[in-house]
Amino acid sequence: MDRWRGTGECFDGRYFYGWGNLLVRDPGISAMTEVIDRLVASGDYTSALRPIGTAED
């Protein structure tokens, strides 16, 4: 995340995602909301977030 602060990747190092996780650097709901909003706006949410199934599953 520190590396991406300078490159601008991952919203200037504010998040990291891997299989089954999304880590947000700053604590709090507002920081998490900001990262998710950015993921949706850029279209990267399809890579960072994955469906867990329907209520019927």
C-alpha cells in the first residue's frame, strides 16, 4: 500500500484486495465508503468484490 501512494494505484494506496478480502488503509465507515465508491466508479469493483451467492443458496 505504501508503494502505491506514490504511483496513484489503488486510489493512492488507500486499499488492497486479494481473493476474498478488501483491505482499506484508513479506519471508519467513511473511508470504506469512499473506497467502494471509487471502485464502482472505475469499474474495478468487478475484480475487487465477488458475489457470495443468493439468499436461496
